Amino acid sequence: MDYLGEVFALGMDAVIFAVCLRQYVYYKNAVKAIKDVEIHEVGPNLDTLLANEPGNKRYVGVRGVVRPLGEPLKSINKSDVTGVIQKLTIQEHVVARTSAGFWSDEQRIIQTIYNVVPFVLQKDWYSVEVIDPLSADVLNLDVISDHFEPTVPTLVDHIWGFFTGIRQRGLQSTEKMLREDSVITVVGELSSSETKSNFLTLQLPLNGSPFCITSMSVTALIRKLDNRTKVYRILCLMCGTVGLLFGGIVARRYWKNKQEQRLAEELRQSLEASRQERRQRVRDSDLREDQICVVCKTNAREIILLPCGHVCICEDCSASINNNCPICRTQITQKAAAYIV
Ligand SMILES: [Zn+2]
Ligand SMILES: [Zn+2]
């Protein structure tokens, strides 16, 4: 197939476009959902809020102080910091040679570890448990430590780097935490616990609305989500343009090919017609035995076989005779039209 490359590129582009479009729609809806959401402090008002709701469920934002249920997690870098979610990341910084021959900085995540303990949002005697916080779409954590350890390259590393196109610069280890006692807003589905009475939970909404755990204000959160919407909109536009461009190129090439094929077919038909006419003329003039094709015994001899030089077959028969001359059995290297007048 002629268009395999283009069709493959078009397919890839379509996949990327679909992913970006999905993200764009998701974030657009997320911004809308969060703009409409009410923010409440943890307190008895949440119970009254749920009492009026069918199914005892409601999508709301709840503000409160983070308190672990049980022992909190301890920071591994700062012993006085405790929290309920801990994210440890090790990133490798390398300088890699690009396909264009330049060297560019790249970061690769080697490992990410999450540690979580159950926690609640609390105020006075009231609390709401946050279920499965890692499923949150927005999860803001404080950076507790960020450490970069540069690699000291040896001569072997330099040589190795030259051949492989990758030079190591160093390792960055980051620790982030959701601190104990910090005031945060959790936007999610508020419902009363099925197991414990008088106990409220906040979790990922089943209807696809975003689940956010953040210390930011709602306006800042909306701005953040809005920025993501813009990024995906730009990506969608880019992929769309590339897709249209590729589609145009493929359509143009297809149309051109079709036209070339049509012209070639027209040419072939006109040649065939003139050959038929020529034959008819020859046949009309009563062919002698030595002028008739030795294979079909009908048409005139029209083809010269080389290198032996025998003119013994017609054009139709020559299509199926490619190896040896039917007269002298010499290997055929070339065939050409012969005009006997
Ligand atoms: Zn023939
Ligand atoms: Zn021959």
C-alpha cells in the first residue's frame, strides 16, 4: 500500500487528538463543576445538608484541619514534620543526544512511592473521613525536601556517554507531604458512612466530577484547572491542524494517483485500439504461412526475440513466453516490437 506511512501518522494523530479532546472535555466540565460547588466548614451543618439530599449524597467542598486516624507518617528528611500522605520521588537527570544531534536535558522518574494513613478533616468535635485520597484528580502536597546529588563522571562514563548518547547528571530525590494540622479543602462526594453511624465520608464522585484535595483557595484551584483546559485545547488544535494537513496530503496524493491511473488506462486503451487496427489491416492482406505466429497460428508475427533475432510470435503470445525462443530454444534476454511491411 502506497499510503501506509501517511495512514499510520494520521492514525497516531487521531489517537492523540482523541486523548487530548477527552482531557479537554474532562477539565472543562471539572472547572464548571468546581465553579458551582459550595464550600462548607466541617461541622454539624454538613449533617443537615445531607439530610435534605436524596440518597444522602452531595458533591461539595469541605474545609477542615487534617488529622490522622492513628499514628501519622514521619518525614524521612525532617524529623519534626508529620503528615498523612507522603510521596517520595527519585528522578534521574541526564543529558541525552537528540535525533537532531543536539544534547538536551532530560528528566526521568525512576521511582515514586506513596505512603498514606487514614485521615479526617476536623473542626471542634466534628470530623469527615477522606476515603482513597490517591484517587484525587488534584492532590496538592507540600515539598518537604528536594535534594539533587550530582554525578561525578569518570573517564569511562564520558566514553560510554559518547557512544550511548546519554550522560548522567545526577539524581534528584523529592519528598512531598500532606501535613498534619494543615487546613485544606476537599472537593468530593460527601455521604454518610455505611459502617459507622453519624460519620461522614468524602470520596471520589461516581458521576465523573473531579475529586480535589488542596490547600489552595477555590479560585486558585479553578485557575489551575482552567490552565490545564487551555493546554489541552491548544494540543487539540495542534493535533487537529496536523490531522487536516496529513489528511489533505493523503487526499491529494490519492487523487493524483487516481488521475495518473486513469491517464495510463486511457493510453493503454488507445494503444490497444491502434494495435487491433494494425492487425486487422495485416490480416486483411492475407497472411502467408511464414507471417503467422508459430504459437497461436492466428495473429501476425509482431515480436522480435533477442538475441536470436527470430520474429516468430504475436504480441498476445509474447506475454506468456519469457524463457526460450519457440524456434531455436535460445534464452530470451529482450523482446521488441517488429514491424513487417
Ligand atoms: Zn500468437
Ligand atoms: Zn530463435
